[in-house]
Amino acid sequence: MRLKIYGGQKPLKLLMLSQNITNHSDNVPSYKINHLLTQTTQLLQHCPVKGKALAFLCMSNDKTVVMAHAPPLLLMLLLCTLSANTSFQAALVLEMATILLENYCFPENLVGMQEAIQQAINSGEILQISDKKTLAAVLTVGIQGALNDPRLSVSYEPNFMAVSPLVLSSLPLEQLFRLVRDSHKMDVLENNVGYLRIDQIIGEETQEKLGSLLREIIWDKVARTSSLIFDLRYSTAGELSGVPFIISYFSDPEPLFHIDTVYDRPSNTTRELWTMPSLTGKRYGKKKDVIVLTSKRTVGAAEAVAYTLKNLKRAIIVGERSAGGSVKVQKIRIDQSEFYITVPVARSVSAITGQSWEVIGISPTINVIAKEALAKALSLLAVRSAIPKLVQSISDIIGMFYAFTDRVPALLQHLQSTDLFSVVSEEDLAVRLNQVLQTVSEDPRLIIKHMQDNAAFVEDDAGLHNVTDDMELLREVIDTTFKVEILPDNTGYLRFDRFVKVDTASTAAKIEELMAKKVWEPLKDTKHLIIDLRYNSGGSSTSLALILSYLHDTTQKHHFFTIYDRIQNITAEHNSMSQITGPTYGSQRGVYVLTSYYTACTGEDFAYLIQSLHRGTVIGEITSGTVMHSKTFQIDETDIVITVPFINFIDNNGECWLGGGVVPDAIVLADEAVNYVHDIADFHQGLKSLIEETGALLEKHYAIREVAMNVRKLLFTKWTEGLYRSVVDFESLASQLTVDLQETSGDHRLHVFHYDVMPESLYDAPKIPTAEEAEYLINALFKLELLPHNVGYLRFDMMADIEVLKAIVPQLIKLVWSKIINTDALIIDMRYNTGGYSTAVPLLCSYFFDSEASQRLYIVFDRNTNTVTEVMTLPQFWGQWFGSSKDVYILTSHLTGSAAEVFTRTMKELNRATIIGEPTNGGSLSSGIYQIGNSVLYASIPNQVILSAVTGRMWSVQGIEPHVIAQANDALPTAQRIIATRLMKRQQGT
């Protein structure tokens, strides 16, 4: 055997290697082959020609095999194959590799064979196989596994007779006509549904020859149908060049679009498939429904058609996953042997998805067995044909009944323009349309859903049964509806499980008279009242105002709610009754409404109004969230129903109640709700004193007295108006007081918190560390670093008290200050410093100003001592001054607060530092912590005002705005870039 390696068209002299091996038997001495491989490997590794193809010649038995464009890794594989054995098996593998290199449509994947072939040769498995069919099977497994392509196969076929493929375009016209007639079938089914079956996709040349014939027998008939079933279940042959013709019939002439790209390996050519600007016959267009039927037999060009129509969202695929064939596969004889290798020689890449249908096939939209696909398609078309009418019916109902009339135009527009291509069932349609309604209306009451029971019904306001005007019958209604008891601790208890209807003035007067005696007379002297709605399923909203009137004072008129009825186009305001027969319960005593999951409809309205009017406290479970004031309609003859709210229930604040369930102020199990009432009622007895004490503390200690006085008044007003009835324990009171204090004062530093044990910080003075503790404390608090350009970096995360600093100052100077005093600039990192003691601020600032004169830093007004103090730099302190000429940069974040802000703001106002980072949290004033009465609540109250030394104005509580705004984690790199830029400018200036 002689081996030569070439580069390009001419032999590379440096890479030319000849070795004559006399081959008298199947086995070649391995030492000779190994020597040959060693030299070849070295030459390949040092090949001076990079990026060029190598040609590989093997000369054996007077035969020469040339392999062009072989990747170096594959060359090595082939050499390894030869090195193992030059037997028949090894030669077969060599020829297979040659065929793959020249024909396989994924040449870039061939490198992946290295490991598999090397392992096979090393194991000697192939060399030991003498049965040729077994060898073919082993080789098939090997190349499929190496390339992950099941289309590759090796077969042993001693009697194989190659058959030339039929070229349709070369057939006589009459024979072509018969072929088209046999492979194409066109029918018109019931309801003008077209049925087109194509068993062979004819190519471009044949299409052009039979253009007028195809138009007459197929496309003109198809164009007149209302929808189309395109049957490709039996399409097992065809040409890819015919795909653009079919796709074009189902698309518009403009704009043209790219369908597919086909790469052919043997010719090394790429062809793009595009839709066509003109066709013979009328296009089917893009609006009519098209359903494509597929089966496991659907293969090749038919798959390309189905895949393209599916991903263009032009057709719904019904049937089985297709075969997953190939654009073009060839069976190639391996040299002169009786072995053949089947190779995909072309590949397709969709311009729509960037992927391909080859190998994996096309997944149907609706998966059914092939023989049932046609029946499924017909039922699907029946559903889809009804969609326009269903959408119109839904639009009509919304337009006629929906209470939010201002939202109707947008809803109707979205319903008509929604893309419903993917809808394949009534369930799909209901889900899709419901998504549109919910998104556009933002109304959870407006619902479309699919119901299996197929029952149409209209949901009126529950319990709207006519109530007789007869006094005796009305008395029976009242007696059976309302249950009244007096519980221990003089607690009134009222239970009713539905709201009665009050539809006339006469009926209202009689019911009010009966309720006065039955309900309000027994309850008039109770300490507080429980209204039990845990079993109330609804009823008429007409009696809401009557019951609410008894829970308010009659000295003034109260507006409870407003109802807008779309059907009657009436807006009705429901206010307190001007005259009441019985004794009112008034608005001062506590009312506790019990709810459960079963509380529904008007019962939910009542619980919602109790909260909205701040008249009581709701205790129990979240209510059912039953859709209220709505009508439900069946849409035509389908199982789709729409629920439309025709009434808007608007509370006293002008907010529309959209249902969704009432969340109690105290969420407890319904069965335990009564027990919780007593605890909450006892807590409410002390609310007034706690709120008054909070206001008193604020007025005494808050830094700005005028603000404190105003906030105190507003807190008491909120209590008298019932806004604290939703508070049920100390934690919820602390939360509500914090919100109210911050909203009314505009100061986010005001806080009320719950603490079971008195905070130690109330009385603890700063602890002075011992000498032994000082070094540990410094190492824990301070971080030092020397950055490029002689820039110092100092980070400390807490502002220590001045007395603490005095105690550790010798170690502080030695371990910290002495290491940064001689730097040319300093970065002070305050991003993680949440504050501490402001007493150290003057000392810290003093290091950054000249020592000749004192510098006024800021002015402090202390409300507790009623004193004004000018804060100055210190004339004498430990260590050296950093001075006023060197640049200082302070890094900040939203965590920077309290005393850290005082230092930062002072340095900014006096133009002594550049601030870089995020705005600070606005907590620069000192705060005191005060116990509210004898409770477990504590108030954090800022008791100092700081005035600017420059402007004389009070510092804002909104935080410090940096000179350079940057994310906290980017502040340090930003500072370093600024320093580098300034340094460069100074150097250029000199």
C-alpha cells in the first residue's frame, strides 16, 4: 500500500509520505502500520497549511481512492482503521467514510465518528465478524450512534438491482394526466367543505406542464369551497420543488416570503424556496379554514407542505405524527462490494422556524389515529364554522347587558380582532375568549366558560322572591328569618341567613316596624353586637339600607352605596332612612360581623359595606366570592356560557365592588369566630387611650411641633370615624399607626412597633471597650485597601459614639488612619453604613478640613431640650489632617442612613466630597424610642431638626441625591473611573 497526503491540488512536499507495504495476506504487520501512522500524525500536527482541505490517497492492489475535503480528525480515524487491519472489513469502513464525506448532508457532524470508530477498531469486534449481514447490522448501529441519525444504514444485498427513479416531467402528457388523476382526488362534501387528497407532490416542471389541467380538475373546485380538508395521509412520494406551488395557493400574492432552504451535499448547492407571485388558477387565500390530515405514512415533500402550513398558522394538523422522512436519500454501493449504504444527501431548514421536519416528523395539532382523522376534521370544521356566529352572539350579550358601558367598545373590538386560529374545540374557544375578556375588562365577574351539563340559566339576585304585603305573613317571615340572643357580657347576637326583599314603600314600612320589635328593641342596650352571616347565602340587596340605617346615628344622613342597573339603565343611591320606628343601635358601639366560606352574594355585599363604611369588624373566613348581580347565558346551542354583571355595586367611596370574596379583618375558622369576638372587643376598649397616648408622645417629642399637633388631631379623627375598627390586635395596630403617622406627617422615619419585652436600647448607654477589645473592634468595623493611583479605600459600616472612639483612638490611628493619610485621594464607603451615633460626625469631618480655622458643619435643634447647637469641626484631635486639597469620594446606597447620612450630607453641602451611588434612605435625624402607655407598643420619633450651615434651611427627610448616580454595586468602579479620568486631565494639564 502507498499513502500520500495532498494539500489542495498539488502534493505538499512537507506532507508527502510513501510507504510500500507488500500485502500477501489479510494481515499486515502492525509495527509497519504503526510506524506509518506515527510519521503521518506528526506531519498532520505540524501542517503549515491551515484552513485548507487535505486530499487523501490510498493505493492498494493497483487501485487509488481519492478522498477530498476530509476533516483532519476523520483522516486520522481512517488511518487508525487501516492501522488496525487492512482486511476486508477495514477496507469497507474506509469506503463508507469516503461515501459519507462526499454525500452526507451534515458533513460538519462527521468528526463525531472518531470515538465510535476508534473504539470499534481497538476492540477488534468488526474484524472478527465473518457473517456479512451481521457486519452490515453492526456497521449500521455504529454510524447511527456516532452521527445520531437513524436514516443512515448499511445493508448487504447481493441481489440488489438499482432502479432509476421515474422522472415525471419526461413522461408523455397523456401518461402524466393519468398519474395526476390517480394521485389527486377532489370532492365537495356537505356544507361546501372541500376534500382534496394528494398522494404524490408533483414537481415544478410537471406543474408547469399540467397547469391548466390542474386548475380545471383541482384548484378551481377548491377555490369555490368554504373550507378545506387537505388529505396527505397517503402521500408517500413527491418532489420538494412542488411545495411552493401548494403553499402559494394558501397565501396572498404579496408579500412573497421565504419558505425553506434546501442544501444538496453531492452538488454542494443551496436552493431557497419562496412563494410565487402568480399562479394558474385562483388562490384559496388566508381566511378560510384548512385542515391537513397526516399519518405515519406521510413522508417527504408532503411533510414539507404540512410543516409549512402549520407553522404559518394557516392550517390545523389532524391525525398521526408523520414519518419523519428526508428531502433526498440515496442508496450507494460501497466500492465493488455487495454492501450498500443509505445516506441522506440533502437537508431542509425551514425559514419560518429555523428547524426541520426531517427525522422527527410533524406533531399534529389534534392527535387521532389515521382512519379517524377525516371524521375528526369534519367535526372540527363544524366547531370552527360556528366561531364567527358565537363571537357575534357574545358581543351582542355584552353590548346589551354589561354594566361597565364605557368598557364595551374596547371589549367588542378585541373580540372581533382576536386570533382564533388555534381553536380546535368549544373548550379552547371558551378559554381563549375568557382570556380576552379578563384582560381587557379587568373585571373578574365577566366570565366565559365551558359547561358540560349544557344547561342554560339566568342568575338573578339570589332570593328575590316576592314578599307578601300581608302583615301576618310578613311577621312570620321576620320571625323565621331573624334570630336574636343576648350572650354573656351583655353581647347582642343577631343571625339571619338571607336578606328579605323590600320592593314597595308599604312593604318597607311594615318590615321596618316588625324588625324594630323583633330585632332592635331586644338589642338596644347591649354592649356590642355580633351579626352572624356565616350561613347567609344572599337575598335581596333592597334590605341592606334598612339594616345599615339601624347601625348609624339618625342625626345625620349617611350615604351607603349606589347601584347602577344596566338593564333598566337606572342609577339608585341607597342612603340611611330618614325615619326609623325602633331604637337605633347607633355608630359608637362595636359591631362584629361573622363570615364563612358559605357567606355569599348579598351577604358578601353587607360584609364589604361594613368594612367600607368603617362601621364594624369582620371576623371569620374569606367569603365565597360568588359572582353577584349577574346573568348567565348559554351561547346558541353550544356548551359555552357567559356570565355578565348587569349591576354595578358602588360603595360610599365611589369604588365598584367586583366581588372575589371579602377578606376578614381577623381571619379565623368560622366555628371559632364567636370566641374571638370577646378578645377583639376587649382590645377595642383600650384603642382610644392608645391612640391618644401616641398623639401625646408625638406632640411632646417630634422635632417639628406644628406637624406633631396636626398629626395628633388627624389620628383622633380617624379613630372617631371608625378607621381603627379593622385593627384586631397590637401588631395590626402598630402597622396601622405607622401608616397613618407616615401619611399624615410626610415623614417615613416615624414608626410604631410591637415588642413583648422592653427594648434594651431605651436605657443602654454605649459600652466603652477595654484595651483588649479595641483591636478586635477596629478589625471588625474597618476595612482598608490601597487602590491604584495611590488611592485609599476606607469602609466602615457603623458610626460609633465619640466616647467609644476616644477609648480606641491610639489603636485607630495606628491601624487605620496612618495607612491612608498619605494617599492622594480617598474613597469612603458608606454603602452599608446604616448609622449609629452622630456624636462622632464632627470628629470625622475635622480630618478633611484645614486646621487653621474652625468650620461650621450644621445646626441642630433638639426638641427634647429645646436647644439650638452649632456643630463645628474640632480644633484639636488625634493624628494628622487629611487636609482640604485632596479629593474625597463617598459611596452611598439606599441603606445609608442616620448618622452616616449626617456625615455624607455635611461633606456634600460644604463641597468637600463627591457623592457616588444611590440616594440614601433619608434617616439623617436622631430618633428616640418611647413606650406607648403601659402597652407593648413603642414609637420611634425623630426628635431633632438639622439645619444647613450653608442655606440655614431644614434638611429634607427624602435622602441625599448623589452627584453621580450609580447602582450600589457599581459605585466603587465608577469612583475609580472618575479618579483615573481626573488624574489623566491633571497630567495633560501639566
